[in-house]
Amino acid sequence: MHNLKLGVIGLGYVGLPEAVAFATKTPVIGLDINKKRIQDLKNNIDLTGEVTTEDLISADIDFTSDPSRLSECNFIIVAVPTPVSQSNQPDMSLLHKASQMIGEHIQKGTIVVFESTVYPGATEDECLPIIEEYSGQRGGRDFFIGYSPERINPGDKIHTFTTIKKIVSGQNTRITDAIADVYTLVVNAGVYKASSIKVAEAAKVIENTQRDLNIALMNELSCIFHALDIDTNEVLEAAGTKWNFMKFEPGLVGGHCIGVDPYYLAHKAESVGYHPEVILSGRRVNDNMASFVAQEVIKKLLQQHKNLNELKISILGLTFKENVADTRNSKVFDLINTLVEFGLEVKIYDPLVNEADLKNMYGIEMAKIDEMNSSDVVIIAVPHAPFIENDGMMVRSFLKDESSMLVDLKNALDKNMNSSWSL
């Protein structure tokens, strides 16, 4: 694309690494409506930990919260969150807002590429009309749209934006080729040209749906094996000796991808009269795992004749996955709420989570590290590196005595350590 002038809307776990990558080839305008986020980035601080201070210092990015700067761009990437509501319905309000901002400031000839996860058809049926409405221009003639699903894995320093093959699609072959040319500037793994925008949207949403279902199967097996008094991890280890056994593990499934994307596909399926039983069944299993863990902990404590009102429960890790600071849609909060409902005293510690943000967003007080000592139960909900390094030295220090219970949900430590058990 000649005279590329690139803008990125949404500077979170997806948009920022992409902006930094493109900034090695061309100047970038980085837009985010969160003014504090913009100020942090101008100060070369990325609280997500996805890029380094050195990356930000060297990156040719003009960070701004002023949407009018989009008028300077002829290629715009949209990477804003698409969560679900309390009733698990798609919430595309941020995507609609981004589309409106684009429409209000877009110049003719601009290509707009959406990366946010949506259901098949959303880019053309919802985003395109909004841009047309606010711009007074016609898509496919005055400006063009495309879709290229994000595949960034937060916290993963191996599978990054530049090393993962990029799916690209546009309104027509010429636009698809133009989008491919832009991404090829920085994506070393190359691009895959999907036959249509809907195909690209569907490909993204089933990637995480497939993973969600496989984990749901492992979670259901874990529930069965707990009832049969069989170690789930030993079963998986034995089954894994067959060449075609797929390795998935049980666990709490949250975050803004795996725990969300299946609902987008289910929503679209139901809108055309199809009820997706398998997809929603998997979601129910995974959504109920936090409650299952809490009930198992309480059951074991009662079997040991413990007085629940006198016990101290420590939960380690609050984020949706290990070694990231993102708490969005983390199922650890469900675990905490269930234990509190049973009247248990729960202390929470996560070295990656900002205490002030936790208090403001969730109304939860973070315990100090020395408050975790002398715990009757320690639950490693998220195995961040500090918890498991040095053979779990930090975790050991939190246990009151040899009778204390250690619950290692992801089997991150030696299973023979103390009285640990996992999913």
C-alpha cells in the first residue's frame, strides 16, 4: 500500500503489540479512549507487560485519545474488546463506538480492518453501516473494510503477533491483497487469505470454541474421577502415551477469549434458528468449575472435622491465566464468592495485579504477603511464576503446618508436596 499512514484503535493486549510491531516500519497513530492508558504509554509504561519500556522508547508511535487524528490515517486497525454481558450475550458497544469514531473522521480511500472477535457477519452487518451513517460515505466505493482476527496469546513470548500466521480478508480480492501486503510488512509467519470476511470471522470464533470444548471435556472427566477417587492427572498421563491422544488439561476457563467467543457463535446460531447444544454444554461445564472446586474444598475440610468458621483460606492468583495481569472474566472471582458464601475467611494475593485497580473495579482488598502466613488452606488458583519457582518455596511458607491443605488447581507443583490435590 503506497504512502501508508497507519492507525490502531485500542491499545490493550492486542493493539499495543501490533502498534509497536508496525512502528518499526512506519509511523503509527495509537488511539485509546482511556486517557490514563495513553499517559502511561507516553511515559513508556505498559502495565499489561506485553511490550518493554525499550520497545516503547524506540517505537515511532504517536499516542493519543483524540479520535480526530484518525483523519490522518489511510489504514486503520480496530482492536477493541468484545466481551459478553451478565446474561452471556455479545456486548459490542466498544466496537460500535470505534466504528462511530471512524465514521466521523474517515478520509476517502481508507481501509478499515477489524480484529475484535465477533460472530460471522458482524463486521459487514453492524460495523460497516455505522461507518457509512457517520461518514456519509459508501463502503466498497469511498472506503473499504476487512477483517483479520487477532491471535495474540497474552503472556506468551514465543507465539507473538509477528510469529503467528495472520488470516486476512477484505470486501473484494483487491482489498484482501492490500490488507495482506500491509500485514506482511511485520508478520514473519505470513498471511492466509480467507475467501470472505465471514469465513475469517468464523475461523476466529471456532478456534477458541474448539479449545473451550476440549477443556470442558477434561473438566467433566475431572469431576467424574474425583467421585471415583482416581487421580485425573495420572489418567491423562497414561492416556497420553497413545500417539493421537490430544493433550488438554482441566482448569478454570475465563478471560476475554476462550470463555467468551463460544457465546458469540451461539448467539449467531440461535438468531438463525439453530440451538447449539454441544457448544453451550461445554460452556456450562466450564462456568461451573469454580463452584465445583469450592465444594470439593469444603467437603474435604468437613471430612477432616474442621470448624469452617475458624479456618483461614488463602487464594493465590486472580488473573484469567498465569503470568499476565489481566483479571477480565477471571473465574477465580467465582471461586472466592462461593467460599465466602459458605462463611469462610478468604485472603487473596496476586503479585501481578494492581491493588488500587482491584479495589476500584471489584471492591476487593488485596492481602499483604505476610498476611498469607499460617493458612489452613492454600489454593493455587493461577500458577504465576513466583508461586512455583524454587519448588514452591513461597507457597510452603504460607501453610500453617503439616495438616494444612494445598490445592494446586493446575498441578503446577510436585503432586507429592504436602497434601496437595488438583483438578
